[in-house]
Amino acid sequence: MRKLTYLVACSIDGFIGDPNGDASSMFQFAGGEYLAWYEAEYPDALPVEARTAIGIADAENKRFDTVIQGRGSYQIGLDADIPSPYGHLREIVASRTLEKAPHPNVEIVTGDIVGRVRELKAEDGDLGIWLCGGSQIAGELLDEVDELVIKTYPQVYGAGMPMFGTGFAVTDFALDGVKAFENGVVVRWYSRKR
């Protein structure tokens, strides 16, 4: 069975964006040793524009063949006139307001996203499924998340969009690893406790 991995950037206090979902203040940390590591380990989690800019447009996918994101996360690409931001992956967007996909590589799921994720996880294949964000879809899919990869940036937001837009529910994960970078970024890997 394939894994659903929530690979996400957040502040020290666990927010993936400000109250409006803007996380652009975190972009300042995408450089140096950290960026070189990220390019090598997670090239599939970079949008096509970034892959092209850094010369890895044709890099092979190492971990994922599918990306899932909510409408708010997907809207960032649409606003930049990029209707298929992760064209090297199968793109699935959960949305109750988008009725038609603006690009042939994008599948819109207007109904049961949990059921669709279960179908994806049951497919044969060596590569996994990346949950890109945002908060609401992560909350809806919390019970399906097999792995968390949390990129914590050295900032405190104080308030904003939480990693999981859910009500209170305790879900246990086991810490599998930690990597720290000179710029203050810390990456942690967790697997779901079964």
C-alpha cells in the first residue's frame, strides 16, 4: 500500500501561513545548504517553475508520483497563471467551488476526498502521495496520513493557519528522524503509530 505523506513547512509555533494563509515570509530560508539538500532529497516536491529555474526540470521523482492540495493552496498557482504547478506529478485538487479542471493534468475532486485518497493508496507503485496543503484538507485527511515531514522555519507567527484545520483530536506519531541546517531550519520525520 502506498503512503500519504504530509510534507509541509511551518513556523516554530506550528502555523503553515498567516491568518490569510500567506507563508511568503518563510521563503527567505530557501537557500544554501538547506536548498541543496531539498533539491537532492525532495525534487518532486518542487513546482515546475522552481525545478526549471534551478536546472532540475527533468529530475526523476524520488518519493512521489501524485500531489494532493486544497483549493486555497492550488489558487496560488492559478493566481500566477500556472494551472499545473506540479506538472511532473499527477495533480489532484480538492475543491467544492472549482467545477472544471483548468488544466488536463489536474483532477478536481468535489466530493469524497478521503475515498479518493484511499483509492490512490491502494494503487500499485513504488512512489507515494504527497499532501501539499493546506490546513483544511490536512484536517480532513488526518486519519489517512501515514508520514509527516515537517520543515520548521525559525519564525514565530503567534497566530495563523494551523497545520491541521480540525477540531481537537489526539493522533499519535513516532519520531523517526531530525535534521538541522545552518540557517535554523529543522526537518522532522514522523510515522503514524498504529
